[in-house]
Amino acid sequence: MERKIKDITGAEVTVTDLDKAERQCRDCLTSPYRMPSGHTVGENHAYMLRQLLALRRQEQERDKKKP
């Protein structure tokens, strides 16, 4: 299932594999490299990771409600 999140600049990102997206964000959290927007890559991945974790919680809650 495809999900949509936004990066720190507001650009839409399509997520097809939640586990891989979370792993990639966690791996890049400490990146000091600057993006053209002025934010670091680590800040961008932290911003997206918060959205991914919220998606995961929503899916887990939805699964609990199913019989």
C-alpha cells in the first residue's frame, strides 16, 4: 500500500515499504550535509521519521480494531 508523507521542504514523498523507509530515515538521522533549503539531511529525515512512526501507530490501531 502506498502512503504519502512530506519532506521538510513540503515536497511529497511516496512510501511503498514502511519498514525500509523507517530504516533509511534512522540511518540518515546524523547526516550533517546541507540541502539546498538550508536544512541538514538529518533534520529532513527526522521530520519524515516522525510522520512514518505516526503512520505505523495508525496502522497498528486499525489492525487492533479489525476482528
